[in-house]
Amino acid sequence: EEIERETAYPDGKVEKVLKNGCHLVFFPNGTWKKVGSDGKTLTITFFNGDVKQVMPDQTVIYYYADAKTTHTTYADGLEVLQFSNGQIEKHYPDGKKEITFPDQTIKNLFVDGQEESIFPDGTIVRVQRDGSKMIEFNNGQRELHTSQFKRREYPDGTVKTVYVDGQQETKYVSGRVRVKDKDGNVILDTKV
């Protein structure tokens, strides 16, 4: 670009005004700033390689050179972080966070403390504030984990519960109930 005017300041700063209306400011430490001809687009390239861009719509894009991470802040408050390993985090203005991992697992962290993870195979894990966990498998099975038991529900209606003391209870859709002690010994079997 052709330079229209160049000014050197006593502090070592140099400003160049280009004929297209852009302003370039070079600082002694190696940082430089470019103000677009629209006066709204701003790019600052820092001496350490970081780059900050401010767009006309007030979107701010900050690239951290050492970490190879981009942090974008939109005017509505949404923040998106893109990491070099492919992980993407979205931080919403209401406090919700959504993390997409390199393997495409998606984890949602809600403001009320609940969590939801969606795995590439379709498995969904929901964690409540009290620590209880519901797992929905892609084969139709569901599992509930609480501090007192783990319960698996099968698509055919069978429900198997394992209690913290090791006791197991299986309820079949036929009405049959089988209970085993912690060592696996059958202590009740109501064969129908």
C-alpha cells in the first residue's frame, strides 16, 4: 500500500497513514496496530505473536500464539475458545458452557450444576446436582447411579439393581424377582 503520511514520535512510535485510509502504528517493542479505513476494524499484533482483532460489529478475536488458541467474544456476550487440539468451548452469557472435545464428545455444563455428555456412539450421560447419574445407551438400555444403588433398565423391561452393600436384585418383566447377596448367593427367587 502507498504511504500518504509517516510520523515518527519521540517515544519511538511510528505512525503511517496509507492512501486507502488505513492507519498503521509501530511500537518500539515490536507490537503494531492497524486501524482499517472504516475506522472500526482494528488489528493489534503483539511482539509475542498474539493477535487481537476488533471487528466493526464489536466482535473481538484474540489469538494466543504460544497456546495456538483463539478466543472470540461476540457483542451478545457469547465467548468461543478454539484450542489447537480441536477442542471448542462455548461460554454463553447465561453461564452455560458447551465443550466439544476432539473425539466429538459434547459436554454441556448448566448454571444449576447439572451436566450432560453426549458421546459419538449416541450414549448420553446426565449428572444431577446431587451427584446421581443417568446413562442412556444407544442400545436402549438405561442406567441410574445414586449413592445407594446402581440400576440398569433393559429394553425388555428387566431391571437389575446393585446396592452399595453388594446385594443384587433383578426384576423380570414376567414378574419373577431374584435377589443375590454380596457374594452372589441366591437368597430369593420367585420363579413364575
